[in-house]
Amino acid sequence: MRSITRAAVEAMDARDPLAGCRDRFTLPPGVIYLDGNSLGALPARTPERVARVVEDWGRDLIGGWNRHDWIGWPRRVGDRIARLVGAQPGEVIVADSTSVSLFKLLAAAVDLNRGRRVILSEADNFPTDLHVAQGLSRLLGNAIELRTVEAAAVSAALGGDVAVLMLTHVNYRTGAMHDMRGLTAAAHAAGALALWDLSHSAGAMPLALNEARVDLAVGGGYKFLNGGPGAPAYLFVAERWLAQIQPALAGWMGHARPFDFGAAYEPAPGIERFLVGTPPVLSLAALDAGVETFDQIDLRQVRAKSIALGELFRRLVEQECGAFGLHLVSPPDPERCGSQVCYAHADGYAIVQALIARGVIGDFRAPDVLRFGFAPLYTRHVDVFDAVVALREVLATRAYDHPRFRVRAQVT
Ligand SMILES: *Cc1c(COP(=O)(O)O)cnc(C)c1O
């Protein structure tokens, strides 16, 4: 096989229909950012959008809630996200964190499917998803049990006692992607509800929640949606459940008429019932600008570029770094992988730190995984090429052996 040259990779950028989208972001010079799957880059419009809300607050004070419809933002931004995940307006609302959203929907799911006592999930799911299920189980006096199995065994584990199948679509550590449509159908055939965590898929590929008949879903705002550090999350409830689903985490913002100040809880008629407290307006402004980076974008093109970037990265790593003991942990088939490529190496943490010192930002996931994410709106093919050149250099020179690269920071 002929080796891939930088000139060939530049030609890929010249042909890239999404190349212009990079201008929608403000990226620091001299940095190759391969971590947009963990914290999306800064959209060019975000500073002005947040500044405008701050000004509105200063001038209009409490009047801003009505004058600028701040109170309606969780729904408005939710409607925008709906297009990205294959949902209808009115099925998605923005609030709280992914963890809290999971709690809300898991609690509602076991309530909807009473009489069944199992939350089925995958042993290698993101820890918070499992912690939330464990906490809920404890709260319910262990009347509900979390059962985890290996990814390949999920279908077979869908017994008659499963209330809800809770899975993350794209695995955070390997990029392995589940068959959302097939597993949702299998859950339904077993009488279970299907709850999907879209944290590593929304914004990186087209999703079709309604076509796949998904019941419930959650996802974060700060990864591929570019909403900023700690951006609020969103949750989805299929329209067919909205009339009967009951929030356990009931709060006044989810009340049918919050400003009647009635003592008795009465859920809002639609998706708004999953609001709990006052919306974080500054964060919503930033998330809105983040979601806007997808305006007029065809997510099929996003997925095509994501696969192209990932394949290029794999081939270049094979070509340049084959001798250095990196072990691919992502699925070999890019079609079954999200927008990241991951390798295991015993010195993974130090290697990632040495790369960051060279301006190539990926991240590390314990125990030994180097993770490289590709946000198709702003990652170029040449970024992938240059990142692999830096990786080869770090590996060949053992630059990662320096003690300063072995000091573990709190966030990895
Ligand atoms: C990033 C991520 C989360 C994060 O949850 P927060 O509550 O926003 O901290 C949860 N689940 C998955 C699968 C994730 O990838």
C-alpha cells in the first residue's frame, strides 16, 4: 500500500463539503483539538450571545423573563436539538445535567412499567449512568435492581422482568456503537422500555429516535453540541408517553401553572413537566449558540466526514506508529464506531500529556486508553495527519518518559 502523504491529505480538505464550518468556531492557534467529544470548541458567536444576555439582565432585570422569553428557552433550545436527534418539537427539553436527566427518566420508566423489577444495562456503560441506577434502586428499597451484562449479551438478557433497557449509544471509552433500532425493537418485544444516552452520538451523526421507536433518551450539551463547559443536558420523551409519564423529581417549573403557586403538584401537559427548577439562562444562551453551529448542516455529511477522519487516523497510525505497541480498542469496522478512535498503551496517560505539550489535545481514560475524538465541523484532515506525526515523535523519542508527564491531574 502506498503511504499517505500530507499533500494527499490537503486534497481531502479541499474536497470537504464541511470545510467552511470551521469558521463557525474560534480555535486557539497552534493547537490540534481532538477532544471535541469531551468538551466542544468555542463557537464564534457564543461570546456575543452570552454578553447580550448579561446586558439584557443588567437593563431589564427581572423583566427579562417575559421580555426575552427566558422562561421559554429550555423548550426552544430543546426544539432545536430535536432536529439533531430525529425527534419532533415538543419531545425534547433542556435542563440540569445528563446524570440528573437520567435519574428523572429512569425513575419515570420504572414507574411506567410497574411490576417489572430490572433496569438492564451494560457493564461497560459510563459510570454515572450506572451510579444513577444504583442510587434509584437504593431509594426504592431495592425493589428495583440494576443488572449489567457485556455488550454482546444485552439482547439475550432481555427477560420478562426487565422494565427498562438503559444503554449508551456510543461507548465513551472505545467508541463502540450499539444498534439502536435493533435493540429498541428487542426491548419492546420483551415488554421493556428503551432509554438511550446519546452523549457521544448526538451532533456526530444523524439519529432517528422516532423512526427507531425509542421511548426515552438523554444527552449532554457540552460535547459535540458545543454548549460550553458544564452546559445543561437535554432529555427526550416520545410523544406517545407524554400524557401519562410522571416525573418523580417534581418541581415548580414542571407544574402546569407555576405562577399560580398552588401547593399541590400538577404536571405540565407536555415535555415541560420534566423541568424542575429555574432555567440557567446564561448557560442556555451558550448552548443555543452551540446548537446553532449545526444550522443548515446535513448530519449525513457530518457522519461521512467523521468516518473519513477516523479511517484516516487509523491508517496513519498503522503507517507511522505500527512499531510502538499501540493496541486498537475501537471496533475495527468504522461503521460500528462513533466519532473517536482509541488505543490502549501501558503509558497511555504520559503519552497523552506529552502530546498535549506539543499542542495536540486528546484525552486519557483509565486504565490505559488514549482517546482521539473527531468533531467533523472543525477538525481538518491535515489536523489528523499532523496529530499522527506528533504521536510518532512522542513514541519514537519516548518523550513521554519525562516525569512531568506522569503527574496525574484531577481531570484526565
Ligand atoms: C459525558 C457523559 C455523561 C456526563 O454526565 P454529566 O451529568 O453531564 O456529567 C454521562 N453519560 C455519558 C455516557 C457520557 O458520555
